[in-house]
Amino acid sequence: RWLYGKQICLFYAFSGVLFGICSLSTLTLLSTVCCLKICFPAYVCAWAYAAVFACSPLAHWGEYGAEPYGTACCIDWHSTNIKTTSMSYITVLFVFCFILPCGVIVTSYSLILITVKESRRAVEQH
């Protein structure tokens, strides 16, 4: 069971979500930066993006709580059965913190591969 109380549970869950989303956002940005450096010029901020979603349960959009075995804290996935705000948070989290980043990563690396192949062909022709 969780031994450290509600406040530590909230902090633990907040940290897990913040660093987890930031990690995926960083990978997304790295793929985007690689693509942009090779294909186009631009830039984005991973920490602000992750902080928006990590702070949302602290602002009562979604909830943090103990995981099913009670040994750690994270997003309360079961609150979606009770609260529509929790369901909307989980849905937005899934779309903007999983589907969108994965789509950007796949697109970025696909564009990089296409650009590298075209560059190789151009070099071979010369």
C-alpha cells in the first residue's frame, strides 16, 4: 500500500506525468528538430507543453491518485468512470500526449528518410 500520504501521492503522480510527458515530448521534438534541420527551419518548447498536461489535475481537470496495487501514484484512470471532466482529460491526454507526438515522430522520420534518399540520388547523379 501507499505509505506516504495524500500530498506525497499527488507530488509523486504529478512528477510521473510531468517527466513522462516531457520525455515523450522531448523525443517528439528531437525527431521534429532532425526533420526541420534537414527539411525545414523551426522550433518548439517541450517543458511548457508537458507542464500544461501535468498541472491540469492540480487544477481539477483530471485527477491524481494511487495506482491499482497502491504502491505508486499516477493519473487516476478509474475516475473516468465517475467524472466527465476526468474522461475529457484522459481523452485529451491520449490525443495530444500520445497520438499527436507519435504521428509527428513517424512523419518527421519519414520526411528525413525521403530527403536523405533524394540527396543520395542527387549525389550519385553528379
